[in-house]
Amino acid sequence: MQVEIYPLEIKLDRSKKKLFILFSNKKKYSITSELLRIESPSAEVQGHGGPKVFVINKQDVEIVDIETVGNYAIKIIFSDGHNTGIYTWEKLFDFAINQKHILKEYREKLKNHLQF
């Protein structure tokens, strides 16, 4: 039986570049705005109907606002105008526990991308 993980608290850091999330497992994580932006679950980024878009130059993006979506997700509005991703509790928890790995892979791809 899988235990459902959900946020008990979501706070935006003063820098507007990190979300602090306390999950129902009583563990607190921070997720960077850069990761949330480059991995946005939006069709625009995930390429629904085509290949995933490789998003670059988002290290300075800020979170402008956060809106709840029902009882299962949040929508994040970024300083670059992006606002179409719906971040489910499951997706946020995945980002929280895998952030280092995801960003490491992203930085490797970025190095290769910039060499062209």
C-alpha cells in the first residue's frame, strides 16, 4: 500500500527563488525556482505532441505567485511570464527528493548544448 504524500505547508523564500515545502512525512525540502521552471509540467515545456523543450537561462527566474489548484496541486507564476504548469503534490515531492540528480543532469545537458 502506497502512502500518499502531500504538503502540509508551502512557503516562498524571501529571495523568491526557492519554495520551502513541509510534506506529510514531516520532512521539509526546498526546491529552486530554476528547477521548477525548467521542469515545468506544462505542455509548453514537456512537449505534449512533440519533443520536450530544453529550457535555458532560467537561473535568475523568480516565483511571482502561487495559486492552489483544487486539493491536489499548485500553479506557479514565474517572473518570465510562464504560468501554465500544474504542479501536483506527487510532482513536487519527486522534485524535492530528486532535485540534486535532476539539476546535475540538466547542467550536463546544458554544457553540451552550449558547445554547439
